Amino acid sequence: MYKKTIYTLTQSLLITVTLSVGLTVSACSAEPSNITESVKHNDPKQTYELGLAYYEGDSVPEDDDKAFELFQAAADQGYAPAEYYLGLMYYDGLGVEKDYQKAFAWVQKAANQGYAEAQFGLGIMYHEGIAVEQDELKKLEWFQQAANQGNVDAQHHMGVIYHEGIGIDPDYKKAMEWYLLVADNGSSDAQNNIGALYYFGKGVKQNYDKALEWYTKAADKRLDVAQLNIGDLYENGQGVPQDYDKAFEWYKKAADQGNQEASNRIGRLVMDNKIDDEGIIIYSTEDTGLTLGDIEK
């Protein structure tokens, strides 16, 4: 999926659960030769698609000014996708001066027409208090509407909301229902979080074998927190025989992607003489401020 801009909603870096979202855009191509005709015939869908081509630089040079002009023309005719993208441009200050109030207004117009991406984006703005007072109930309402239309990001975040009890009481069974829905579509975050529910026995009977199964699905997609979680299972012998070398292998995969906690775990394995540190790349340990190079001295 094409993503020109990503806005972080929030991240919960507990050992198991991550919550991160973006105001995202999807690719759609349009032939540059249609520009004059689409405007001439006043077709909002084609005008929007041409704006998207300029926005993404797809078949034409990227041009935010032209994209803004075309989105505006289509949005003025009430075309919801154009309203949403116009909101994105105000949000990021592309082709126009940044204006969160106008961004909110245009995203809200699209959301009120039932455009799922806009509904999800509006939920983000209510969560962060962007151009509007923070409102967890409205965030939940808009995420729910987008999720009910099959928006995968919204569905995953509904799971996180119920999992962590963000603005509502935790409901691990509902969290599992939402996670399973998107995990079947390949969401590594959801797969990892299902593993977390099995690991802690929340909403389901604690089952380390199931936790490993779901963590592995996410780790196979190179999700660093899932790799960290598998390393933790091997380090502590939960659902698998205790094996510090395998724990190191999984921690290293996560550390190589920049996961600081995995680096800390490697450092502790070395300091506790659990693994042979010969040939190990230097990893910083946030807890001690040391590196393996310091330890070896």
C-alpha cells in the first residue's frame, strides 16, 4: 500500500502490544491526458483520480499544487475521497499552508458520507486532540464505523482498544475477535497480539504453545517485537525447552532491526554468562549503559 505520509497515533511498547496508526493513502493511477477532459466534463471521480496521480507522482511529475487544485475541485462537488485527501493536504501542509482546523473539517465531511478511511482518520484526530478536544468515546465511535466497513487498520485498533482498555474497560474476548479478523488477512501486529493474549491467559486459557504459534506467524513477517517475544519464551523455557542460544538468535533478529529491549536482553545474557560472547556484535545495554565491549574488558 502506498503511504506518502504517516502519522503516529500512539505506541504502547509493552512486551506484547503495539498500537500505531497512520493517516494513510492508497495508490490509484490516472492517465495525464485525462486532465483537461475530466475538468471540462466536471467529473469529480476523474478529477480526483487525476489529483491523486499528481499527489503520488504516478505517470506524471509529483505536483502538490496541482493535486490540491484538483482535489479541491472534486471536493467542492461533494466527492468523499477528494474531501479526505484535501484534509490530508491541509494536515501536512502540501500545496497549501498547514491548517489542522481545515484538515479536520474536510476529513469530517468525508467521514460523514461513510468514507471508511476518513472515519478512521477522524478517530485518530479525536484520539490525539488534533483541532478538536480529545474524546475517547468519539474515537471509538469512528473507529467502529470504519471497522464495520472492513477497514483493516480500524479493525486492528479496535482490538488494541479492547485489549488495553483505552477509554473503555478491557474486554479481552472482544479484542481477540477483532485481532482474529485482521490476523487472517495477514496483519503481523494482530498475530503478535493474539500471541500476547495466549501468553498472559487473557480472555483465553494460558497456552504458551499457542503463544509461540502466533508469535512465529508475526516473526516470519519480520515483526521485531514478535521476535523479541519468541526469544523470551526460549530464555525462560515457556512452551519450549529452555535454550539460551536460541533465545540469543531471536533477540539478535529483533536487535538487528533496532529493538532496544532485545539488545538489553543480549547484554544480560552475556553478563549472566548464559551464552558465549565470542564473535557477538557489540550491543548496548540500556539498563547498565555498558556495551559488550565494555563487559569483555
